[in-house]
Amino acid sequence: MNFEINMINVEDGDSIILQLEKEGKEALIVIDGGYRRYYEKLERRIQELLPNFNNKIDLIVGSHYDNDHLEGISLLLDYCKSNNVEIGEIWLHKIENQLVNLIEGMNSKEKELQEKNTFAKLTTYRQGDFLTEQATNKGNLVIENYQFLINLLQKIIDYGWEEKIREVVKGDFLEGFEEFKVISPKADFYNHFLPRLKDEKFVSDVQKTVDLRLLSEDNNLADRDDFDEMVLDTAYPCSRLETSSIANRVTPTNLVSIVTLLSANDLRLLFTADAGIESFQDQGLLNHELKDLDWLQLPHHGSKNNTSLIMLDHFNPKIVYVSGINRENRPSTKIVNCLSEKERFREIHVTNEENTWYLKMKNNLQTERIIWE
């Protein structure tokens, strides 16, 4: 089987295009879409590829409900609708049996958020409190990001594509391409987190995203990890890796990210989205299937909170890709330095370098950096 990976440079987000070909059959797959401000890069590459795939995207994967993964997907759906691009399947967690039920619950939560923010605005007006004003700005951003999620789900309904959604779990695969299959979540792992997912309706993730955005603006730092890692950590880096994502406040939405494996020509390539340590270790996924990988997408843009030494020892990858900002500890210096101690490890590539448009890799595992012009 022939394949090509394009990992689009969307800085601290994910947007990946897979091209598969075997026995005269072809498949075009999009995994996440990054933030909307980088969508032009995704659309331009999709426009180049669609004529080779009969104007069809066979599969769109929305790995989980974070804006840095789904905003571009929302715009891609608009593009497909406007240009009569056929979509085969959409892999997405529904949370509820029907999207309309999920939307109703999210609308109720949005109303609650609006009411809280209105109170904050009144408090700001009466007291002139700068801290309260900051909280109000945060509230506006939370509501804006939350509304995006609601609009995305409503768009799928309005376009008549809800029947294309598959709520996949481990063992599912793309029809005709069994080589591309779901590794995580297992059904019981997902169901374990389902009550909390329903309760949160993704608000905690949205709030965390906004907190980090404001922190980045206030401190000129975009790093999501502890600031003490800003100093290069070269002493025994493997021993300093984290042992739990949950202990580091990684959310259930991230932990149940759709993780996929491509097996082709005796090569194994793992796409991890924002999955965490418990995603792999608590589900017993570290078996022969994921041992000694040829290619690994480092989870959660290289965050220190999502990769353990147990994982790195097991994955033991030759080539590592990171969809990240390539500064301020994304990817984590501890992880990078630990990888450098592994015998099989050959190279690491980060998307956000040298005006990169996307990283390109084919069957020979040679990386080509395509420049944005």
C-alpha cells in the first residue's frame, strides 16, 4: 500500500491529511483541522488533492471537542457543502444518542454562562474592578468558543450529514482500508468518562483553552506546561517524565481522543491527537501492536503532561512528528531529550519551522518540508 502524510503547520493544533492507495483503490482522510486562522493552509492542500480523489473526502476525523482541532473542520464542512465535495464518513464522539439532544444541553449551558457573564459585567460597571473586567473578557471568550462547538454540531445537522457520523471505538476501521483503524478509546474507557463529559458539556476544556490564551497574551508565553521547564532539562530527562495526565489536569475530553494506527508495508504509524498517559496505560494498549513504532505523532503537541517514560519505552519510535509551536517548551524538552537517548530514535520534526506549510512523508519515511509561499 502507498501512503502519504501531510501534517499541516497550524502551530499548537492538529491538522493532518492522509492519502492511501492500494489495489486500485484510494482514500483521502482528514484528521482534525486546526484553528480557523490557519484554515487557508488546509483548504489549499485539499483543493490540490481533490481532483485525484474524484472530488471526495472519504473520512473526516474530529478527534475530540477542542477548538484547535475542530475549527478548521467546521470551515472544511462549509467548503465541501459549497463545492459539492462528497464526504464518506465523519468520525466524531456524539456524547448523546442524537446531536440534537447534545445541542439542547449545550444551549442550556450556554444560557447559564451568559447569565454568569452578565452578572460579571454589572459587577465591573459598579465597582470598576480591573480583575473583574479580566474575568468578563474571559467569560466572553469562553462563550464565543462554546458557541463554536454548538454551531459545528448544528451545521452537521443542517447539512444533512448526521447519518455520516460514526462514533468509533477500538477495533473500528475505514471500510476498504482495514490498515487504518481505531486504537482508542475502548468502549468501556469512553463510557467511564461519559457521565463527566455530559456534565461538563466541554465547558472545562473551553475555559482551559481561554485561560491559556489569556496567559499567552499577558506573559508572552504560549506554553501549557510548568514554566520551570523553560530551562533546558538535560539531566536524566527520562526519569523526569510525568506518570499521570489526570494528575496534571488533562481533561476527559482529551483522554478519549480518537487515536488511530496506520499499518502499511510492515510499517506502523500512530496518530495520537490529545490522548494522555491514562489513555494508553489504563486501557492496556501498550501491547505488541504499538511496540517499536516506525512513526509517532507525539501526543498533545508535545506536552509533558501526555507522555510517560513507559509510553516512550514501549513506542520506541524511529521518527517523531510534533504538531506544535516549536518554542516555549512545545515540544517538551524533557521528552525530546529522553527520545535522544533511545537507540532506535532517528529524528524529530516540528511543524512550525521555516515558514513551513506542511510536513510531507511517504512510504520511504523521508520527510520533506513544504514551504508556504
